[in-house]
Amino acid sequence: MLRRSLIGTRDSAHHATYNFWWLLVLLFATLLPCSARAQESNEFLPEIDFFYKLDSNLRLAFQAKQTRENGNPTQAEIGPSLDFYWRPLKNLIRHEQIDDARTRFILLSFGYHYLPSPSQATVNRLLFVAMPRFPLMWKIVASDRNRGELNFSEGSHSWRYRNRLQFEREVTIRSYHPTPYTNVEVYYDSKYSKWTSTVLRAGCQFPIQKHTEFDAYYEHQNNTKTPPNTQVNAVGAILNLYF
């Protein structure tokens, strides 16, 4: 009986992993036809994020990246933020636990970003983020990031709301534990009084050392703020450093 139980447990875990990888395959299958029909541009988006822990629930963060969002030209985005994360959940703990915030039920963040651009006005941005995380079946974790932005540029101001729903699952390859994920994000922009962008992304987080993680992804953007629609296909690389 014990042997049958162990075999059943292994089969269930294998089935869950199989289903999760098929979810990623299906996402890529839906993205590729869109790219072929209307491909406006291809981008490479590098990013580096620093995190410095102040105590068990609080940290400073600094982000520097190249971004292409909401149909805008490629531009830089840099700036600090203050992250507060609360209520640890046992079901969120990973084997390769580099980021403490991923073990908590909710993350709150407040920050300022500066966006210089060679082809348009500089933007000063205030950020407000609330992101709960939920453990699901088959060891899949869901997160729902709600991000508000106040943008100031050349005496004018506007606001934007972004909502990103993400699913991720740590997998085991011998003693190594990468985490593939997939997400969808939508943008609402007050300048146009409508939902202006949809972004689909699939990627994987690769732990490197105790304080370092590499995140590689592919994303497809569909921007509808003004006709005609524009589409962007991007490959991104993020280096996360935790101290």
C-alpha cells in the first residue's frame, strides 16, 4: 500500500509539471501568430534591479532599465522605491529562496522613477504598487500586481493604472530549481480615457548564487491608444541582486 501511495504521489507531481509546461507552450502558440500578422518592431530590453533589506519586512529597491511600453518610443527608466512585505505563507517558500518578498501574502511599494528620452519630453513618475500572492493547486503561485502611476512632464500630468496577473511554478531539475512563469498585463491611461495596452509575457527565473537571480523572458505588446494599433515583440533580460 505504501509503495502504491508513493507511486501515486510521483505520478501526480509529474502530471502537474506536465500540465504547467503545456500552459507555457500554449501561450507561445497564441503569441506567435500575432507576431506574424502585424509585427511593428523587435526590441531587446535589459534591466538591473538592486534590493537592500532593512529588516524582515522592509527593503530599499533601485531599478535601471530600458523600456518600451504603451506605444511610446524606447526610453530609459531609473529610480528607487521602498518595499514593504507582510504575512509569510509556508506554501510560498521555494527551494531557491533568494527573494523574501515572494514568501509573503502581500507586497506594497512606493517609489519615484525618472524617464529621459531623446525623442520626447522627460517624465517624472510616482509609483504605487499593491501585489497579493496566492498558492494554488499543483504548487502554482498566482500574483495580482496593481500598479498606479502619476506622470509629470513639461507642466502637464496624467495617471495610469496597470494590472498584471501572473502564474509561476518552481520546477526541479536534479538539484537546480528554476521558476518558469507567464503573465498578462493591461494598461488604463487617463490621457486617452481608455485601456490602451495589453502585454503577454512568458519567461523563467534562474537562481545563480545566494544573492543573484537572472530572469529571461519574451513579451508581445498590443498598443491601441491611437490608430493604427502598434505591436512590439521584445526579449528581456533582468539581473536581480539581493543584499
